[in-house]
Amino acid sequence: MTTPKLLGISGSLRRDATNTKLVREAARLFGDSAFDLLDIRFPLYDGDDEAAEGVPQLVQDAAARIAAADAVIISTPEYNKGPSGVLKNALDWISRTGGTPWNDKPVAVMSAAAGRAGGERAQMVLRGFMVPFRPRILQGPEMHLASSSEAFDAEGRLVDERYIRDLSQLMTSLRGMI
């Protein structure tokens, strides 16, 4: 079997974002893969801009990278009981590319947040956002990383064995869906 192509998407743009750390840790626990992290610093979606200028090339490129991946890992923070605006904006833009990059794509969804629920509400909303794209979203084990700023060591590795176990199981399931 060829080395699987794994694409990560973090819903946070912060330099030391725990969601980015979680995506990277998921890729590590996934095992042998060609891992790539998608940068979702897209302009704000505006239908007038799209009509005048078309879909930006960086969005087209992102859609192509999703289509080319064997599986995708998405991690979202929780802002006001939902996913980040930047993640929703990226999904909206990608939906405008004219293709179906998400269709039947294995996707693992997770969340990392400061609160004790670990972004559970944001993750549920994100799953709803994904429905029109028709990916194959893993149903579990669910990964809600609570108190995320305290969850990683200096190398960006999870420190709590329960989270390591759950994330490892999720990545084993994702590998099985490829």
C-alpha cells in the first residue's frame, strides 16, 4: 500500500494554537503518512467579490489538496458555543470551488478548548456544517480536549493517557476508513 496522504485543518490561526497541536499530534498517532497542514487564511467570503474576481487561487488550491488527500483531520476551537469564524469561512469558500472535494472523504473531527467540555458544542455544530459536503465523518471515539492549554508538553505531545488513547483509537479508525 502506498503512503496515505493526510491533510490537517486547524480552526485556529494562533501561533501556538492547541487545535493545531492537536491536529499535529493526531497525525503523529496516525502513523506513517504524508502529512500536510492546510493554511485557511482566506479572505472573508463576499459574493460580490466572488462575482467580480472569482474564487481565489489559494482557495482553489485548498480544495485540490482536500480532493487529493486520502483523509482529513479537522480540529476546531469553541467560540461562543460554535466553531471559529475562520473555519466556517474556509468551508464556505471551499464550497464555491465548483468541485466536490469532500465527497466520500474520510474525515476525523475533533476539538480543543479552554473549557471543561473541550469544545464539544463547537464540534457538534461543525459536524452539521459538513453535512452538505457528504464526507464520511467518523462517529467516534469523540475527541474533546478540555483545558487544552495544559494538555501538551514542550514538544507538543499530549500528556494525559486518556486523551492519547482516545486520539489513537480515532486515528486507527480513520486509517481503517481509507
